Amino acid sequence: LGPPMEIEPDKEVKPANRVNIFVIRATKLSVMDKNLLSSGGSSDPVVTVKFDKEKKKTDVVKKNLNPVFMKQFHFDRMLSTTSKNMVEVIVEDYDFSGNDFMGQVSVPLVTLKERKEIRRWFRLE
């Protein structure tokens, strides 16, 4: 038998083809549904995550200003040179007659070019 073969690692970095987004929780959300009988209130938050033209939503968390969502979303596509490569996260208060805007944040995916997991809080605007 000859010497063991050495395989050179692929030096070409292939573009990412999947973006994973985890919506874990939110804290200190605004009261959007005022309680008529007391000074308190609550909200029924729902989160929409948008990447290019694709949208995905969490379940509504009823009557909670510190909701826990624990939702994972996958977007199967490569980063594009023709789109803005941003993930938009929109938080709304769910209502039957139409949702009320609570805040949003845009996350540029250029921060993910090293393919490392990023765990951090984002402040809603």
C-alpha cells in the first residue's frame, strides 16, 4: 500500500443557501389593549419575519407584555446581489379588526457572512 492520500480542503467559499431565524421572546412591550376597568392593560403580540418577498409569522401570544415565542424560521435561498439582504422583524398587537403596529427592526445579513450564530437582543424602532 502507498502512503495515505492527503485531500486538500476546498479553498472556495460557497455562498450560504439557508438563513435560520429564531424568534425567542420579547420584553417590556407597550400596552396596546387598555383595560377599561383599571389602569392596566395588555397586548396580544405576533411577530412577522420578512426576507425579500417571503413572510413568516409566529403564533399570537394572548395578553402578554413579555411574550415567549420560541419559533424557528428557515429561508432557503442564497444571499442576493439584487436585493437588500435584510431581515425585517415586525411586532404587532393582534386584533380582529386589524393589527396595531408596536415596532420593528431591520437586521442586515452582511453581519452573517462568516456563517456564525449571532445571539443578541434587538431594540424595536
